[in-house]
Amino acid sequence: MKKAVLFLIMVFICSCATYIYKHNGECGNFTKTDVMSYFTTLLLQHGFIIKYSDEKIGYIHAETMPELSFMEGNVYNNWDLQFINNKIILIAYQIKFAGTNNQFPLYYNDNIRESEIWYWEIRKAIEEYCGKTFIVEKIKK
């Protein structure tokens, strides 16, 4: 009986785990400065606000102004870029704040609807710039 209860508790805890989808890729002969400059311009063209950027460590975080939704509260779209050893890691996610109830972020991947223009336009543009398709990796947070 104790083993059954312990097993059910473990299943419950594991089912609550959050997964992140990382987009991994390379960008040919472009330098860190080139990639960060292009990504920053791309984000600004799509209405994102650069919240943090540090070329020295190769990191950018950007988000949109909140979109107010009656059912979902304030919705923020986010992009993170990290440049490590000539490899690029992109993470796209959405955060919703409804009143005082903070919700977990929704991480974007290949299964996201085509209607999510903010995600697909930026993803396709960076892949076109780099000349390679980024591989999406699911990792446990």
C-alpha cells in the first residue's frame, strides 16, 4: 500500500514538470556581433522591446507590450537568444497574467499554430539569415 501511494505521489510530481523548448542552431560565418545586431533589429521591427542585451556574454531578452485579453489577462510574448561557442540557442515563450494568478509560461516549438505570427515570422527570418533550420529540443526545466 505504501508503495502504491508513493508511486501515485511520484506520478503527480512528474506530471507537474515544466518543459522548455530550445531552438538550437548555427549561423555560418556570422560573428556574435552580426547575429545579435540582426536579431535585435528583427525583434524591434516586430514590436518587441529589448529588456536586456549584453553582447559580451551573447544574450538578448525581449518581450512585447502586454496584450490585454478579457479571458487571459495580460499576455506577454518573449524571445531569448543566447550565443555560446558559435552556436545559437533561441527560446520563445508566452506568459499570461490574469489578476493575481500567475500562469506558467507556454514554450513554443514546431507544433505551434501558424496563426502565431509573432513566433513564426521571427523564427523563419533568423533561420533564413543563418541559412539553416534550427533543431527544437525539449528539456525539463
